[in-house]
Amino acid sequence: MKDARTAQLDHFEYLFPKGQEWFSPKEAGYIIGRSDQFVRNSFYSGKIMGHYSGGSDKGEDKKSYVRVPKMALMIYLMESANYTPDFFMERLEEIISQRSTYQLLRLEKFIKDKLYSKPSIPRTYKSL
């Protein structure tokens, strides 16, 4: 059986593209449903942890970068959620228990398709 922290991490895993561990503020904002400016502000205030690179002093164009690791976004999501994965599942079960036979059959088909179909192409954020 999974411990509570592992269950929480697994609960949010679907939000992240496979294999990507670092995110720009724009990508991070997309994942958590906020703007890139919110991510930058949260980075500078310490709500979202990450790394800052100061850029070069060549010419007048000095560019800096903020990068946020996946684990920092996971921690933010866990800390800002007002539910646990177990509570989420309990509520989902409660909702499902009140559905009609037709709705349950549609859900059954959806779940079977999800469990037994070929994996879809992983989503990426390169087009953002």
C-alpha cells in the first residue's frame, strides 16, 4: 500500500508530460492552471521553488531565466489542494453511485477504453 505522500504525487502525475523534469514559467503556469506571471511572482515570493539563471552581461540584452523542477510543481499542487487523493476518490465514488444505469454503462466503456487502449502520444508544451 502506498503512503500518503506517494499517493498525492501519483494523483498529479497525469498533468506532466513524460520525461520532462524542468519547466519554464509559461509551461508551469499551464500545468497548474495559472499565468506565467503568477508562476514568476510565486517563484520570487518563495511559494514555488525553482532555479534562477542571471544571463550574460554581453551588450545591453541581459536575459535571465526561471526554471521550475517538476517536484516543486508537485509540492505546490499538494500544498494548495484542499483535498487528499483518498477524499477525491470518495467523492468520485459518491457521485458515481448516484448515476443511472445508462450513465454507468457509458462510464464503464470509457474506463475500459482508458485501461486497454494504446497509449496516446505524450503531450508536450513546445507549442505554447
